[in-house]
Amino acid sequence: MKRIVIIESIPGPVASIYEKATRMVIGSYYSQVAEEVVSNLKAGTILDLGTGPGYLPIEIVKRSLYIRVDGIDLGSRLIKMAKENALKAGVADRLKFETGNAARLGFENGSYDMVISTGMLHMVRDPIQVLRECYDVLKPGGEAWIYDPAQVSAQIDKRKWKASFTFGEKIIYGLFILYAKINPPHIYSRKQVTEMIAATNFKEYQIEEAGKEIKVKLKKQKSLC
């Protein structure tokens, strides 16, 4: 089914139930991704696209004193949550969160050692442009890791999650489920992802499939000069 409307960010009214869902998978999902990231990058700067309430960046900097993470998201309410969560975790000095569009990054070329994204690519209008932006902001030899769709929902205890909803959140959840049924997200195949990459300057990449999740690792070529 073709999507009727593309909503690129988590709407403000949905932010609270989304935050509750992501909080439930810190140990089962974000911690694992953070371990993988830190095992690959011992020190440097990371850009997290679609950072949401900031749980992945927080888990990353908890594991390395030599990594700094900038997180961007279109949702201003989620960015506010991310800043608050960083303060609560005591790691705000190595994290920076701001509202931003992954298709129009305002950072200088070659700013980051690594770019990461979990579950965002299928939500954007122009995924090829997002990948091009990743290439531009990476340092030569830097990598972009794209997890899509992130296996967050599979880790959630849905009964416990729904039991935590306020009355207003229950109404919002019902409306969101109705929207998802008539306007389902587009999940990209390996072939489609390969075609997207071919339209960018990335030449070195690998694609891994784990259930419905596709993990794409792209590497920016080092300068020959």
C-alpha cells in the first residue's frame, strides 16, 4: 500500500508514548547498539540522526569518555526530553541535542568520525539526500551506520507499555494506530537500499539483514592526497 502522507518526525502529541517505548528497550536494544558502536570507535565525534529522547547517545558516552555525540531530531519536544535525560544521566557535558533535519544538515563537511541512525530512514521523504548528507559530514575514512527499521518494537513489553498510558495517551495511541493502518510505513528492501547507495558518493558498504531490520554500514573513502 502506498503511503498517503509522509510524516518525517514523531508528532508532539505522540512524543510521550514514544519516549515510554524507547525507555523500555534501553537495556535490550540501545545498550547493544552502543556496545557495537564503541567497539568500532574508541574516540571521536558521532552524529545521531533522529535521536528521539536521546537514549542511544547517552548509552554510547557512558561507555567511552573519549566520545562526544551530537543528536538531531525534527521533534522539538523529543529534543527537550533528550536534554533532560542527558542531565539526569550526568553526561550532558559530552552530548549536544538540537532540532534539525537530516536532509539538510547544517554542519561543516568532514565534521564527524561516525554517523548513526536507528529507525529513521523509512520515515524521510528523500532517503537518498539523507545518505548524501551523511557522506558530506563524515571525515575521510568515517562510517555511517543506518539501522532501519530499528528492532525497537520487537523488544517492547506491549502490555506493560500500554498499561503506563494516561487517558489522553490512550486516545492518542488509538488515533496513531488508525493512521498507521491507512498509511503504513515503507520498509526498504536490500535491493532498494543498494539503489539508494548507488546514487551517492559512497563506494564501500555492507548490508546485513536481521529479521525485518536492515543494517547498512557505509564508509567514506579516505583522501588519496
